[in-house]
Amino acid sequence: MTSANPTRVGLWFGLAAYGWWAFVFPLHVKALGAVAPAAITAEPVAWSLEILAHRIVWSLLFCLMLCWRRQSFGQLKATLRDRTALRRLMLAAVLVTVNWSVFIVAVARGEMYRAGIGYFVTPVVQIALGTLLLGERLRRAQWCAVGLAGIGMAVLLGIAVVLGGELPWIEAALAISFGFYGLVRKGVKVGPVVGLTVETGVLTPIAIAWLLLGPGLLAVPPAFVEGGAATASMLALTGISTAVPLLCFAAAAARLPLSTIGFLQFTAPTGQVLLGVLVYGERPADPSLWFGYALIWLAVLVLAVDMLRARMRNGR
């Protein structure tokens, strides 16, 4: 019996990871809002912070179980003793917390499509950071993509200022936080499970403190206690919902070329935008904002075509 094609297996793992980020976790957050009491979900920020805190705590428990299963405690201890790696992972923990919290707020506010736009901009931000901070040289098409995305964000900002609407802080915060997160994690040579274990371990004391004190400070009942068994169970499942796509991504990255991974990453924001617009009927506050979004999508298209051409040249 012949073994499966590694590339085909990696492609399925990649689609599973990005499909999870595109559909499963957003639907998970939406379902949480449906089963939780209205008195809790009426405050999107407080509700999002409770989801975030539970996501951190349960992710740590799930990652510790995975470390035990994979016998990775030796690597975990070595990472904790490495001060440089630990400092980088602490910074990465702050950045990923910002990213997670903004995404949850966007979904809770009924603006999932804005989160998708933010993740569309992320590869362009990563390219710009590589040029500015790592001295990487860009091809002409990459410069064009960076310029188009920058103009698109400027258009969104200008329309918001002129019309007195909300600034594109969700899109900008998601793109910048995850762009810098990738930059920081690039210098830490640890696997995704060990890295996520350290990141969530650093954040867990703060998350537990918030779960104990936050509801009282904001005068909002704790969902885990007041929301019933369904809400408590779905909050606990946020740990699995966080770790599973990371494991799938790690399996895909081990089997696929980086260029293929680069193409797959566009599927997650595409799914989020389609889910928000087509399923939940989300729309921008002003139709003119679609022009700024169109420039961002054009930048992504230019970047994708350039990646395809580069891959074809490398193949030859």
C-alpha cells in the first residue's frame, strides 16, 4: 500500500486550518452570542473580553495536554530558560492578544467583514515590515501592492473623517498587530504548540484575574456562571477552537512550499468577508467605503499574481 502524497496531505491540512479560521471560529463566537444571556452580550466589549480570557485559559490547558501527548515538555522548559526567546514570546503574546480581542469585538459587533478586510491587508503589512526592518528587497509588483493597500486604507480613513463615521481601526489594528506578531515570532525557533503554550501561559494570570474581577468592575454578570451549561461548554471549547487550526497549519507548513502557504492564507479573510456579507447581511455604514475596500482587494490580487509568477519562475 503506497503512502499518501505529502503535498496533497499538506494541502488538505492547509485548507482545514484556513477554513477553520474563516468559518469555524467566527461561527463559534456567533453561536456563543446566541446562547449567552442578552444582559451579557448587550455590552460587546465586556462580552468580548470574557471570551478572550476564556480563550487564553482553555487554550493553555489544551496546549499543556498536547505537550504531554507529544512529549514536548523538554522543549518547553528549554524555551522558558532562554531569556531572549521568552522575551520575544512575551511580546508576541501581547500582540496576539490585541489581534484576538479586536477580532472578537468585530464579530460581536456584527462587523465580521471588517475583520476579513484587516486580514487581507496583513500580508501587505508583513511585506512592508520586511522591507523597512529586515532590509528585504521588493519586486515591482510588491511595491505596487503595498502602495495600493496604503491608498485603500487612506481612502477609508478620509471617508470616515469627511462623513464623520468610525475610523477603520478594526482593519488597521488586525493588520498591524498580526504583521508585527509574525515579525516577532519569526525570530523564535520553537514549534507552534510550544510557542502558543508559552504565549498563553504568560497571559493566563491576567486572564484569570479578569474573569474573577472584570464582571464586577463592569457590572456585567459572568457568562460562564450565569449563562448556563451551553454557554460554559462553548466558552471552554474556545481552547480547542484556538489550537486545532494551529496544529493543522503546522502540519501543512511541514509539507507545502511557502508560496503555496502564501496563497492559502487568502482563503481565511475571503471566507470571513463572505460569511459576514452573505450570511449575516453585514454592510458598511456608507457605500462609498466599498471603494477603499476595492483598492485593498486589488492590492491582494496584484500580490497573488506576483506570487504565482515567482513560483512559476522558481519551478522552471
